[in-house]
Amino acid sequence: MKPATAFCVGLLAAAALRAQDWAPNLTLSTTWNDNASNADRSADRIAALQTQADLLSTRRFDFGSSDSVSPEVHLATEWWPRFARLTTASAGLAAGWEHKFGLGALAPVVSVDAAGDLVLAEEAGRRGAAASVTLAVRQRFNDQWRGKLSQQFERLDAHAAVYDRRAAQTTAELSRDLDDVSRLTFAALWRAGDIVSYATPPRPDLVALAPVRQTVDTFRRPLTAYSIDAHTLGGRAELVRAVAPESALILAYEYRDSERGPLRYGNQLVSLTLVHQF
């Protein structure tokens, strides 16, 4: 661990020990991905179900009327019923800063969040350390409409080079409150960075585009895993509905189109998520 990282982790741990009454937030989701292998050829497209559990505990510290800092503790796991080698678990710390420009519900808010996680995986090459920084601006326009623009930078330093990841993603969201318990959100995203894809060998056309390659049996048959620096354009629609004072369900559909030179593939994802605030 780098000295700067160790220093930040120490500060967050100290803040966690001093804070009381942390409020855990549990997110459980299941997602159907029609192209979990991120394959550009139809013969290599593998559809699969993915499940995730995410536990986040945070505490907000206010500084004056405009600023706040929120240290967080984060635990997560990801499980693919058909493909056990994709199973991962992670644990880490995060911190966020938020500033509100003015008073009232219509005042714009800017935030900066930084997070670091240790990642464990069934497949040894996927183990490593992940980090991200997210910048965001939120604006409520009236009683029904609100918007958000965010920029995220992420990286994963994995044991196997093919799973290393460097990426930046811009997301624009527009939400409308349908009633007191329902909200509809539309989002558009643009991502530039590393994507791990899979193909049946031999694929001589990948030599120039993807110098980092590795033969794996992640999907229970020999495939070539390769990392490409691609551009992704996507869109998402989701409906959020409160089902209890502390719980909500989220039904979402997302489409992504990724491209690098002659390689191009799409992903369709349908998900159902339960969020519960303890």
C-alpha cells in the first residue's frame, strides 16, 4: 500500500471509530446480461444471470450550513450462478465531500467521492485493489424534475494484467417524481477505457488490437480473454418505487454499445434491485 493511501485509510478508520449511530444501507440486485462475455461474434455471446449484494455504512458530519463530509465503510459480493469463477468479494473505505450553493431545495449541490477496495475473487487473476474518484453536480429544477451530471475515474490493479482496468465515465441523469413513492429516471453515459472481452481462439485479428491476452476457462470452456481500450455509449431507464418507509424496488433496463476499431458489441441488461435502509 502506498504511503498516501495508507494515510487516507488511517484517517477514515479513525473517523469511523469516533462516529456513532452509523446507518447501514443494504442493496440486493439481480441482473440478466445478454452478453456477459462481451463478445463481438454471436457464437461467443454468453448470456448469464448476475447477483450482487452491497452493504454501505456511512456517517455525515456537517460543517456549517453548506458543507459536509461522509466517511463510509463498504462491503460487497458478486455471484454468477452459472459461472462460479466470476464470483468476487470486496471490502473498502470511502469518503465524500458535499457543498450546497445557497439555501432551499433548488440550490445546486456539488460533491466529490473517493473510494478504495480490496478485491478477492474465485479466479486468482481477478484479485487486486480498486480505486475510484467521482465528481458530481446535482440540481433540482422544481417539485418534480431533477438532474445530475457526474464524472467517474476508476482503476483496478489485478494480479493478471488482462484484468487491469483504467476507465473514465461521464453520466447525465434526468429524473421525474411521479408521485410520493415513485420516480422515473433516464440516463445517458459515455465511457472510455479498458474492457475485458472473450473470444474462441484462434483470433489472429486481436494481436494488434489487444496485446494483453490470456486463455481462461471462466465460462467453462477455453476462451481467449483480452483487454481492449474501447469507447462505450449507453442509455438506462429505471423506475424506483418505495414499498415501505425504509425500502424501495428499482426496475431498470440498460443498453451499451462498445467499439474499438473493427470490434463492436452490445449489452442489454435487465435488473431488479431492492434497497433497504436500516
